[in-house]
Amino acid sequence: MIPWLIDISLALMATAFSLLSLRNYLAIRGTSIGRYMLSIAVSLALVSTASAVSFAFWMLRGHGADVALPSMILSALLAASSFVLYKISSI
């Protein structure tokens, strides 16, 4: 159960950073770069939310560490990319 909680928390952290970067890019949505960055932020927010929901579903279905550990790598990469996008958006 602990690996699943780490997965879910990483996915929720990625969602939070994606939504924060989405908020930062709303001001420049009229430019071409702003539209691209806004679409990246929206897609990262949707993917991270879907990941958190699917991780919770898999946890409730009883999947163990054989599924949770590989998905932890994916959710860590998702959180890192969302954090980098947020740092870029706050420049």
C-alpha cells in the first residue's frame, strides 16, 4: 500500500505544479509561445490527474508492488517535468 500512496502523492504533486504553471501561462495565451506552453500545461494536468485516479483504482483492486514500482518511475518523471514547466513559467 505504501508504494501506491507514494505514486498517488507524486501524481497529485504533478497536478498541482501543472495547474500553477497553467495559471502563469494564462496571461500570455494570446502569443504563439503562450498557446504552446498553455497546451503543454493543460496536457500535463490532465495526464497527472488521470494517473492519480488510475493509481487509486489499481490500489483498490489489490495490485502490489510489481505494478506500483514501475508506475512510480513514471509518476516521478511526470512530477519532475511538471516542476520544470512551473519553474520556466515563473521566469
